[in-house]
Amino acid sequence: MGAILDLVEKMRTPTGIIVTILIIAVGVFFVRWVFNDQDNNPQP
């Protein structure tokens, strides 16, 4: 529980907000890339 609170405190700083947004953006693009790859290659 203490580690989660430490991460939340770091996210409240301006640098933490930027890092959090970047991590979310990378995650979204990765998920879209994985699902898009499956849709373009249908299995016979």
C-alpha cells in the first residue's frame, strides 16, 4: 500500500503528470497495434 501512495505522490508533480500521460499513450498505442495486427491477419 505504501508503494502505491508513493507513486500517487510522484504523479502529482508536473514531471509525474507528463510521465503518466506518456505511459498511458504508449499503452494505448501498443494495445491498438496488437489488436490491429490480429484483425489484418485472419486465420484460415
